[in-house]
Amino acid sequence: MLIAGNWKMNTDLPKARALAAGVRKAAETAGDVEVLVCPPFVSLDAVCQVMRGSAVQVGGQTLYPEDSGAFTGEVSAPMLRSVGCSHVIVGHSERRQLFGETDEEVNARLVQAHLHGLVPILCVGETLQERNAGHQQTVVKEQLAAALAGVDIAEAADLLVAYEPVWAIGTGETASPEQAQAMHAFIRSWLNDRFGETVGVDIAILYGGSMKPHNADELLSQDDVDGGLIGGASLKASDFGAIINVATGYTA
Ligand code: PGA
């Protein structure tokens, strides 16, 4: 089980430090649950320092697919590594929708993350319109195929996939446990086909989209749900801690 917090564009530096300290404390009882937070870029260094000596890992929210250069405003994989990040989110639906990131750009970011030893958290998910039209599996399959084109994942630990139905992000609506499990099983079988069963079976597939303390149990109890990518509820250490606590019930 892995519980990841995506802080998005929230928390200034003092708030990020305070939240990080709260998460560090909450994670003390996480047992075998892996805990990860993805703060805004400007707070990454400070949050990494707060987490030092604990098991909590830190990730970026995106990256630019070049090592360095004239790319005003962007942040590279080596920069993320240099402050202590182990992970990076790629292809979040907000990046795709608000900033026009294409599947090809998601692929370039994922390749770059992988090359620099950052574990990519690849986000996939359909819009409400696509689900209503019954196209959700096709959409997710195409996103997976495009994002992972040319990528060889030799070990399950080198990739995380987050299924985040766009209609459930920040809306208070969640996929039902059955909808989540059905899509996670579909993703699992795609990963097994693509990378071989010995690898695919162990790639963690997180659910994201309005996961909260009150609904975490029904989602995390599903066979192919291996954790959560949490936005809103990761901004309060007590809520995030409560979700971590639920996850401890599902570690082997
Ligand atoms: P949410 O965000 O939990 O606020 O719906 C999840 C995400 O976008 O990763």
C-alpha cells in the first residue's frame, strides 16, 4: 500500500513546513504503508529536510523533459533529484486539461523521470463524457500505451500508475468501489501484457479522485487498489493520517 499526497498549488513555505511536520508525525504509525508527499516546487527542499530521517518520501508534481537549458519556468529531473525527490507525478489530468499536455509530452516526461531514477506516478483517467459514452477503457488504454511507449519497466517498483477519473477529482464524487476495481483490474491486465506478469502484477495502482477518510476503506479494500493519490484530503495532516491508518489494515 502506498498513500501519496498531491498538494497541488497549495501551501506557502511556512504552511508546507507545518503540514510536512504533521505528515511526518502521522506516518510514524504507518507500518508497511509507504507514504509520499508532492508539495509545490518552491517548498520541495524544505519538505525534504523536514522528512529527513523518516520513511516519508517526497515527489515533484511535474517535470520538464530536458536536463537543463533555456526553458524559463520549468524544473528538471536532476533538479528534483538534487533536493531529495524520489518520485514525480506525470500526466496529471490538470496538466493535460489546463496546460495542454499531450500524450507525447507525458511520454517524454515519463522517459526523462525514468532515466534519472525518479519513480514516475503516471496518471490516467477518463472524463465524464467519455465514461457516459462507455469509452473509459479505450481512453485509459490509449493513455497508458502512449505514456509508456518505448519504456522498459524491469522492476515493479520503477513505476506507479494512478487511476484518476477526471469527473471525481476535486468534485467530492468518487468512483464506486466497483468502478474503481473494474478499471484497476483492466489496468493490471494491460500492465501484465505489456511488461510481463511477474512485473505487472506488482506495479502499484493507486486510486485518485476525492478519496477521503470516510470513503478510503471501501476503495482501498478492492483487490487491485494498491493505494491512493490524494489531493484535497492531503492538505490536513489529520485527514491524510486517517487515510494512512485505513491503509495499514490492508498491508500483507
Ligand atoms: P482530490 O485530488 O483528492 O482533491 O480529488 C486528487 C488528485 O488530483 O490527485
